[in-house]
Amino acid sequence: MTDVEITQGEERMFEGRLRVYYDGYWIKAYAVPADTLLAKKRLIDALTRRLFNHVEYGLNVPGARLAEARRSFLDEADQAKKRVKGGMLAGALFNRATDIFTKLVELQACGVEIQPDNALMRQCGEHLQESLALGQMVLHRSGEEGIDELWGEPFKAFAFPIEEFYRSRYVKIALTMRAIDSIGDALRATIAVLPAFTCLLPVVDEFVHKAKLKSETLRTDPDVFEVWSSFVVASETLCGFQPTATAGAEAAWCAQFSELLHDGAVLVSSMARARVPMPKSTRAFLDRCESLRQLAKAKKDSTPRPGALTSPARLP
């Protein structure tokens, strides 16, 4: 059966593990909890921790300081500082929504029936929506583009059935795996141009494989110890590669190739850990690989002495 004949969301067992198919990838599947307020509260708590773990520092403002955060944001005239304060306001809104939801779950546990149109439920949803809009100002902790999906996930978990939320996560993971594969392809094609780096081809393969395993594995999974340690080792092996010492022009090329490997590993690690794609950063990195590859090939082809490369122009 080809990929074309496999339907989105189809489930199968592979080596004793349930997997679900989305956009060309068989992704590790997890049991969907019952759709209750308590389950939603636990899911939103986990998403909150995940969000603040991946965005830039200083945004985890307590919900109790929401009024202060809003006032500071509205009063700020400097646009650079306003962006940061917008992120701080988003964090305060995010935490206030979590605070409200926690209290609603506690009331429900006491036997109080909570209707979907409850005023506090509406307020919780409004806070999450506003934090999503403001979250577009926030950067990933690496300094790369923002990851809007991290701000939108808690609202999805709040507003939609949990099963639907899980489906949306599998789609995001499939897109992440595709982005990781595209970076791996670009790295392989680029390092193949320089003989000193061709021995890294299987190392790139291993890193890509481990990164995709990391992207589909939850921290609560029993396999996480093996998956995470293997991923870290694969990343360290790739970044720690030292080509055979060369001098002159080829040494300059090696330095650029080494920097490219490091930056590619950092980008892939960011996506694998957050389990979301970073399309702008991916596109920029693919363009960078293509530029370096074409420049290296052109310089190599024009060199009269076999194996000798002229000094590379520094790429922006």
C-alpha cells in the first residue's frame, strides 16, 4: 500500500507500538484522556510549562499582575520595549486563564456544575485569545522566529474536544518531521561538496533520525530516557566534528561548513523539542545551504589545482 492510499489519521501497530498516519509519517500515538474539565486543566498546565520553556526569558508573569502588565504595555512608547512588554502581557494573560481554569476544576470537584457559557469560562477563553494575538510578538528562546502555535495550543485545548486537539498535534508533528528531513537533505547535499566533510553523511542521517524520534515522544513516555540521550549524543557528535587540519583557503571553507552544521543542529533541536515547525527559519537555512553549496562548487570548479579551493567570500 502506497502513501497515497493511506488515509489521514489511520492507525496501525508497528513493533508493538500504536502509530497514526499524517502527511507521510507514521507518528507515535498516545491514548486520549477523557474529555473533562480536569483533563483539560492538566493538559493546559502541561502546555503552559511547555510554552514558557521555549519562548524568550522573562515572560512568565503571574496572572495576579495582569493589570500591571497591561498598564505597562499600553503606556510604553518605545516600540522595541513594547514588543517585549507585549510578550509579558501575553504571559500574564496566559497565567490568569490557567488560574481561572484551575478554580473552575476545583469547584467542579466540589459538586458545582460548570456550564460552557459560564462567565468565568468565557473570560478564560478571552484571555487565551488575547494572549495568542500578543504572542505573535514573542521570539523563540534561540532568538529565531516566534512559534505562534505554542500560544494557540492552550486555546485549542480549552475550546475544542481533547481528541480534536490531539489530532492537530499529530499534524504539527508531521510538519515538524518534514522540516527536519528538508534540513537533513540540505546538509547532506552541502557537505558532500567538501571532501573533508563527506564522512559526516551517516552522522547527519543519525541526527535526523533521532530528532524525529524526539519530536514524536512525550516527556511522560517511558522511552524518553533513551530517546533524549540518543538525540543529545547525535547532536554533540554532529557539532563536535573536527575536519582534518588544513591550511589557507580550505581551512576557511571548513570553518564555514562547521558553522553551518552547528546552526543546523541548533535549528533542528529547537523544532524537535517544541514539536512544531519553524518555516521562516527553515527557509532561511535552506537558502543559506544552497548559497554555500553553489559558491563552494563554483570556486572548486574554477581552481586549477585539484582539491584546492580559493578563499571563500563570507556569506551574510
